[in-house]
Amino acid sequence: MPFHEIVGHRTVLSRISQAVGRDSLPPSLLLTGPGGVGKRLLAGAIAQALNCGAPRRDASGFAFDACGSCSACRRIAGGIYPDVVVVAPGDGGSITVDQVRVAIEQVGYRPFEGRRRVIVVDDADLLLPAAQNALLKTLEEPPPSSQLVLVTARPDMLLDTVRSRCPRLRLGHLGSDEVVGILLRRPGIDERAARSAAAAAGGSAGRALQLASSGREGIREAAIGLLRSVSAARDARARLAGARDFAAGGGSKRAPAADRQELRERLRMLASLLRDVAAVAAGAAVPLANADLDAALRDLAGVWGGARGPRAFAAVDEALDAVERNVSPKVVADWIACRL
């Protein structure tokens, strides 16, 4: 996707476009910002701009941009261009030193057919410490025909020595209308669903797409179920029974990363519901992310609409942080059920 097709972030995109056009782009970059706002798309746009067969100058508001339709651009977008290498976490949920060494070896060669060999490290915060150390020399002295782009929503997880070698460009949250526009490009998503998902997504198009998918109802039912079970619970045992239904996985033998991702989405939905409940309880005239649940929100407002609501919202935020630190989904679910 060329620069001109990426939604939002016009200031950052313009700076990168100008740097590519002047051939002054730093050889190692760190793209940061919240999840789901387009960092990975921007890395692909950089790769296209550096290797496009018919680049555009002073078009679509950018000093330099890829055409998006030549053979190189199409293959980069499809992930099959030989001079663009993506390093991403494997089945173990981390990027290993062996993966990095393979990428470094490729950096040492001249491009096969393009102008630049582009190495994209996706979810760079999942680089193991040894893998980060293996990258240091290449980040400091990359070959002139190569471009390294590290992508992460959690730059604090990278070693100081890695961060210091990569100029950082931060992408912020998208506007609600921008997220809605992205969702409406997808088949099967109507405007009502798009606006509801955008309101709950906090400026993340990736999260909004997940919320607008067919799995949204199951996630929402789990979150409502936890609030209702905790409301009716008389002791810790009853709360933990509600946690079992809320915890991701349901006893299936999925990868731990999949369970953490599902719990992450359920917690975000829980936060969305608590936000709506607080608005209903206060009589605030604001758009609700779950407006179609008016009756349920009013019922929950009787329990969660006072001082308990903000405390519950803060607990959800702590639980999300625990998930990011790889705490067991079961432990997190039990903890949140006892804290609500």
C-alpha cells in the first residue's frame, strides 16, 4: 500500500516521503505507536517506495511515492518480493537469534532486482535479548543497499542499545471517522457496525476490525456474563466460577498466545461496556459503543454506575497490563473476577 493509500498520519508520512525522495532516509528506523494504527502498512509502503518501478513525484500530496501497481509494488504487497524480508515471531511467540542471523546474512548481499534490500522486523518487542544483541552491529553499520525497519507497539521492551541506534517515528491513534472509513471498505460491515466498533476501539483500526467481525458477539457475551455473574456472586467461589466462563480458551489445547489474544479482546470489551455503563448511569449524551444493548446497560448501571465503575475500569487496565506481561490467562481471569 503506497503512502497515499494509508489512512491518517499525514505528517509522519510526508516526512518519510520527502526523505525517500531525497535519498536521506536513515538506514535503520523504529516505527512505534499503538497497536492496529498502520505501522506494518507503513513499513510496506517504505519498501514499495524504495523499490517501485514507476515512482511518482509530487503526486497525491506526497513528494515521492510508489505507484502501487507495478510488478514490484504488487509483489511487495503480496509478500513475495525477493528483496523484502519480514522477520516475525514464530510459533513460540518470540523472534530468535537464528531468525535474526538469517536476516543479517541476507542484508549482506546486494539486492536481487530492486534498489534496496528491506528487512522488516515485525513485533520487534518480541526479539529475544540474544537476538537483539545480534542485530546491534547491523543496525549501527547497515550496508548502503539495505534498509532496516523495526515495528513495535512496545518500544520499551527493546534494549537501550537497540533503541539508540534507530531513529524513532511514532504513529498516533486514528480518528473515529478515519477508523469508520477503513471498516466500510471491508465487505459485510455496515455503517452502524463500523461506528460501534470504532467507538470501542480507541483509535485502533486493527482492534475495530476485530470488534466488527463475526466474533464480536461471543466476546461481548463473555464480558456481559462476567459482569452479571460478579454482580450476583455472594462469595469468592462464585466469582471464580464466573472467571472460568470468562477465561479464554475454555479448556481447548490452543497455543498460549491465542488464549492471551482472546482474553485481551474480552478485557477490552469489558472496558468498553464499563465505559458505556458509566455514561448511561450519569445520563451523559455521548455515543455509546454498545448502543444496541440499551436495556442491558441500564440494568448493569444499577451495580456499576457509581464509584464501583471507575475502580472496575482501573482493574481492567491492570489486567490488560498483566496479559501484556504474559501472565497466565486463567490467573488474570481469576484476578479480575475478584477485583471487580
